[in-house]
Amino acid sequence: MQLINPSGNGNVSLIQPAATLTIANDDSATISINNPMVLESNSGTASLVFSVSIDKLADADVSLTANTSDGLTNPATLADNDYVAVTGGTVKFVAGSMASQTVKETVNGDFTLELDEQLQLLLSSLNAQGRSVQFTGNAMSLSLSN
């Protein structure tokens, strides 16, 4: 803000004719993951597709890294060739867009008699360019139905 041509009944002078005003931003966005399930076949592969979404528009790109790992309960495992790991996948929300982003996990079919299995999607390395963005949870368990 700048004051110009002050007037009054006497000698008026400006000590500091300009000032900087700051508008404090109280907006924030949340990134969330859905909880998909896929039927594991006896052979071939299937795609386990999950959506990552953001609930507010951002004026700058927001990106993060996606990785998968063995589940915590009845884990699907890389050692058993249950799935192909996603490593270093990039999820990017372009400035001005709330379009959901997808990450595909490849699930390998087998003839093994087993319980339904889980693997995890892990989100990390959030880069929101200084904007207030948070996760509702940075990990989500994904189910393989046998």
C-alpha cells in the first residue's frame, strides 16, 4: 500500500509512505488413495489399479513418489512372485487440475491355494512447492483375492 498526497490542518509529513501487506493463506489440500481389490487368476497377469486424488486445486504442480511393498497381513510377496513391484513411480497433479492420478500394479496369477493377500502402496517425497498439502495416510493396503 502506498499513501499519496496526504492533507490536513498543519504540516503533515509521511515517515514511511509505503508498506507491504501480507494476505495469510489458510487453505490446505489433502491427498488420498482408494482401496482397490483385484481377483488373482490361475495364470497370466491382472492389473491392480488405484487412484490417488487431491481434494483442492493448487496453483503449482504437486508431485510425490509411489512404491509398493509386501503387505503386513497375509502378505503378497515379491519372493513368491505374487506381484511386480512399483518402484519410484511418479504421481503428479498439474497446477489447476484435480484430475485423479492412477498407479497400476501388475499381479501374477498362480495355482497356489492361499488366503487373500495384501500388498502396500507407499507414498513419499511429497513436493508441494511450499503449499500446504498432506496425506490422509501415506500407505494403503491393496487386496489380492484368491
